[in-house]
Amino acid sequence: MTDSAAHDDDLLRRSQESIDEAKAAAAEVVQPDEDDLVDEGLPVADDAEPADGPAPAA
């Protein structure tokens, strides 16, 4: 095997290890339920306008 091929194999192995580590870390992440993201107890203003002004006319 040439030095280039051996180097390529090493890069491929390290890349695959990084991918495997990322997949393992992603599997450990726990996403909250959508209901947990919304606080139903907060008051909602009926006349609220966007902070950047009204929407442009269509």
C-alpha cells in the first residue's frame, strides 16, 4: 500500500469515528415535549403588534 493510500485509510477511519461519536452524542439528547415549551399561564395581548412594525400590504 502506498503512503497516500495508508493516509487516506487513516483519514477515513478517523472520519468514521467522528461520525460515530456525533451519532452517539445526538442519541443522548432529549427533546422536550412541545407542551413543555409553551407556558399556558402567560397573558396574551390581543392588540400586540410586531416589534418591527406592521406587515407590508399585499
